[in-house]
Amino acid sequence: MRLCIKHRMKTFINFVKKEFRHIFRDVRSMVILFGMPIAQILIFGYVVTNEVKDAKIAVLDLSKDEMTVEITNKLTSSGYFLLVENFKSEDEIELAFRKGEIQEAIIFEPGFAKKFVKDGKAEVRIINDASDANTANMLANYTSAIIMNYSFAESGVNGASGQIIAQTRMQFNQDLKGAYMFVPGTMALILMLISAMMTSISITREKEMGTMEVLLVSPLRPVQIIVGKVIPYFLLSFVNAISILLLGFFVFGLPVNGPLALLLAESMLFITMALSLGIFISTIAKSMQVAMFISMFSLLLPTMLLSGFIFPIENMPQILQWVCHAIPPKYFIVIIKNIMLKGTGFEYVWFETLVLFGFTVFFIVMSVFKFKTRLE
């Protein structure tokens, strides 16, 4: 009896050892077991934060006295702000906001120090790009707090009862509506997942079931087969894009201040890019499960975390900011916000458009290369 139990235990232990060996030999299993948790904890740890760091600001100093210089230095030395421009007129502010060069502008009125000492009151205007409502609100609060602290300290030193009045104005989203942030991001997320994920799964399903070989020996050319597979997803994704825009406009009050035709054309370009990415995924995936895993891991989380959809890219570590440049939805979200909220034209989004076009060409070329290699 004891020998039987001992033999069974030995067999069981050998079985467990064999399973360990299988796991350690499978690179994909090791990546899932150890790589994914480490990557996710690092990404979430650095991305999911409400801290503000190196926000781009500009100053219009109409006084240029000792007090305005000291306040500017207080802001830049806090670590929250990065001074990128000293404006000479208010006309430059609007242009800088539309180009996305700054997130906040600070305007000091003429005779700032004199008014603070003699009249006991001086005004500073704070203008924020509220296309990202959460960041704009945080920047305004940080700026006001630093200015107020300086005001109290200066009053104590001079023995005066002066105060600095900070007037805040939110550009492009005066009411700080959250829909102005989540509708563009949701649109990018939905179009990315539907176009890329569903296309990759659809084509991979054909290969897995063996029907792709049947199609390849049919009178249809490979290009015609691929185009025929993706056209339905292109049309459905475009219908989804229009539906999201209509819901955003009629339900959430999201304006379309820029050219509607340009917005629809950019949406079609993004859908085409996502479809080409889905085709590329299908060429490297051997099964639907693998295609879904690649799509979920490479599309869902990066689009939510690293595209500027929820968390500002400027607050991330430099290495993650570099990674963000490889996330196509990042550029589409910038395009949507510029056209819908800022009312800009193609001259303000040409770079992002060129990047999306470049991604599209890259994925198509890689898909053709992989497809030819597999056929050979």
C-alpha cells in the first residue's frame, strides 16, 4: 500500500515537473506570466497620475516689473510649468492655442507692481486650453495657488494689504464639460477596435477554417479578396463615426467648429489606417485567439492609456512619451479636438494627417510583404 502511494506521488511530482518544463520552454507563456504583469504595473504606475509636470505655458508681461518677473520665476521653478514663450501681444495667444504649442497663457496688466502697492490690488489673467478639461482645471488651480501664496508673502513683507486678483478663462470649453474630452477619445477607441480587431479576426478565421486557400484559388485576386473582406468593416466603422459625432452634438452638446468635410475625411483616413493594421495582425497571427490577444494587448490598453485619451502625455516619463508617438490614436484625437473644439483647418493638422498616412502605408507594405512570404 505504502509503495503504491509512494509510486503515485512520484508520478505526480514528475508530472508537475514536466508541466514546469513545458511552461519554461514556451516563450509566449513566459511573457504572459511575467512580462505582462511587470509591464502593466510600470505603465499604470507612471501613467495613472493626477500630477502636473512641465505643462507648457506662455507669459504676456505688459508690466515687466520686479513683481511680474518674480511671479514668473515662482511658476517656472515649481516644476509644474515650462515657460516656452514670452508673448508681445494678445493676438499671439490665440494662434499658439490653436497650434497646440501651449496649455496656458498668463497675462500681467500694465503697471502691475504700482497698482499692487498704491491701489492694493493688481490683476492677472489666466487663460487655459480646456479641450482637456481636467488638465486645464488643474493648471488653473496650481497657477492661482502659486500666485496667491506670493501675494500673501509680499503683503507680509511690505506691511501692505495688497492682493493679486487672478481671473481665469477657459478657452474652447468654458463650462469644462467632460464630454469634450471623452467623446473624441471614445471615437478613436471604438474605430480602432472595430476596424483593426474585427478585421484581423475575420481574416484569421478564414485561414483557421481553411477557406482562405479556397478563396486564393478562386478567380479573385488576393488584393480583391482582402479589399472585399475589409469594405464592410470600413462602411460599418464610418457609420459608427457618424453616429458618435451625432450623439456628441445632439446629446452632449459637443460642437463642430471646424470644417465637417475635413473631419469626415480624417475619420476615413483613420479607419483605413486601422483596417491596414488589422490586416497586418492577421498576417502574423496563426489563429483567432492569437489575433485577439495581439489586438487587445496592442490596441485596447495603449489607446486608453498612451494616446492622451484619459491621461495627459506631458505628465508621463520621457520614455513613455516616446512610446506615445507610436500610438496612432494619439494623432487622431489631436485632429478631432482641433477641428471640433478649436475650429482649425487642415493647416493646423497636416502633420498629424501625414503621420496617420505614413502608418497606413507602413502597415499595408508590411502586410503585403508578410503575405507574399507566407505564400512562398
